[in-house]
Amino acid sequence: MQRGLAACLVSAAFLFLLAVPGALAQSAKAAGLRQSMSLSPMTPPKAFLDGYFIADESQPAFLYGPVGLFARSRTCPVAWLIEDAEKERLSHRDPKNPVFEYTLYLEQDCPDAVTHFVFLDQSAMNPKQWIEWRRQFHKNKAEPEYADTVKRLETAIAGGFPVTGELRFMLVNGELSPGSLEKLLPSGLSCPPRYDCAQGVPVN
């Protein structure tokens, strides 16, 4: 009886790992980074994956994406991950307050390096809620600092480009990658801009 129960539990655990994308790390290097950074698999909401993202919150020049397309177009195996502490914070969010953002990691596991693209999922917020969220951290500085960004995002959304996230930074083998993400995305990551935020028009 006990042997049969144990076999069932092992089988169930194995099926769970197969069902969750990225539950099994593709390499020892990726597995080690997951452990050291306290990362575990996470399935992002569809709204986040379907939307576009910025790479500079203070003055975004372009929109990129959609997020899901960016992930699918990577040349090595990828997995969405979340920090254990962030997952815990997410589980205790106030359901009555929709204004919320949290961090997600897109792991790209290549033979020569493991890269983490660190995103903010902002799919639960519109631009006005976006600036309200920042006001709790920046106080009175939020309005003048981000007013132009809000206008740009509102124009983009009105033009059919929902903005659901931000690429904050990139880690290579656990180390912060320097340089401008807006310059790196089209040149080094094969991710051309889709919308010109300064001009308020799509990029052909």
C-alpha cells in the first residue's frame, strides 16, 4: 500500500514538472543560478505576454515586443521565472487594489551563457495607475519625472499598442550587463522597435 502511494506521488511530481514550462532547468549552470537567485518557474498572465514593453521608464523612445514574441524568438531554450520572495508578495496582494506590478525573469539558457531578462509585469495597470504606483516611492517627484512617459504610453495604447511591461535590466551569468537596453534590443537581441513613442507612430 505504502509502496503504491509512493509511486503515485513520484508520478504526480514528474507530471507536474512536465506541465510547468521551465520547471526543469536546461543546464547545470541555469540550475545553479536558479538556486542562488531563489528563482522558480512562473507562468505569466496572457495580458502581459500579449502586450508591448518599454526599456526606459523615464523617457521611453520605443515600444518592443509583444513580450511573448520576444520570448519565443530567442535562439536558446527559455523559461519564465520569479523570485520566491516576489511570489510570496504576489500571493498576499490586496484583491481590492488592482494597482500592482512585480518582477519576472526570462531565462535564456545558451551553451556559452545564461541570460536573464528582468521584466516588470505591469499588465494590471493603465498609465495613470502606473504613475500612481510610482508616487508611493517617488512622492511629489513622480508627476514631473514621469508625466511625459504617461502621455507617451497613453498615446501608444490609443493607437492599438497595449503597454504591459518594462524590461528593466539584463543579467549574463548572474552579472549585470551594462549599456542601454534600447540600443541593445535591435542590434544585439534581434528585437526591432515596433512603435516610436516620441513620434507617436508605428515603426514600419
